[in-house]
Amino acid sequence: MNENELSYKVIGIALELHKKVGPGLLESAYENALAYDLEEAGLGVKQQVPLPFYYKEIKMEVGYRVDIIVENKLIVEIKSLENLAPVHFSQLLTYLKLSEKRLGLLINFNTKILKDGIHRVVNNLNDV
């Protein structure tokens, strides 16, 4: 399954989750529920994956953690906020660049209609 097919499947599962529980929960609740549903769908899921930062050949543990990585191809960053800020998009793009992954989903579950809270972020790997 390529990144686009994978993102389509993840979005469908996230929509079902939101339909069941609605907005207003903590980010960690959505993250754990989504990871559970993704695993139930047969997808490989990793949560809270440490992401090191390399600077001049030195590995720096600076506390970056990716919420969810699906099938080692797709990063899913979960939020539960009133509004997303530009820094949230930058954060996901940074994670994509540091992990050399192409596609990520930024999902804000604190919306009345979840499709309004789903954003695809693409890393141009030629810039890595």
C-alpha cells in the first residue's frame, strides 16, 4: 500500500473514531484510540516514536516524538485544539524531513466535523 492509499485508509478510520466519540477529549485519548483502531484494521502502528536530530554528525536527543507512524510510511500527528496554528504544520513537516518520510496527516479531533480538521502535509524529499 503506498502513502496515498494508506492515508485514505487512516482518514476513514479517524472519521469513524470521531463519529463515535466526538470532540472534546484529550489528545492522548484520540491517539490511543486511533492506534488501537489502526491495529485492528491490520496496519503496523508505532506510537510516541523518538526522533533524533542530527547536527554536524552529532546525534542530539532533543525530545522530538512522533505521535503515530503507520506501516513505517505515514506520520500521523494528533491534536485536540480549538484552532491549529502554523507551528503545528511546521512541526509535522520537520518530523517528515527528519525521518525522511514523504507524507503526514495532521488531524485535529477538536472539530465539530472532522474532515475540517484533517490536513495532508507533503515533504519534498528532494529537499532532504
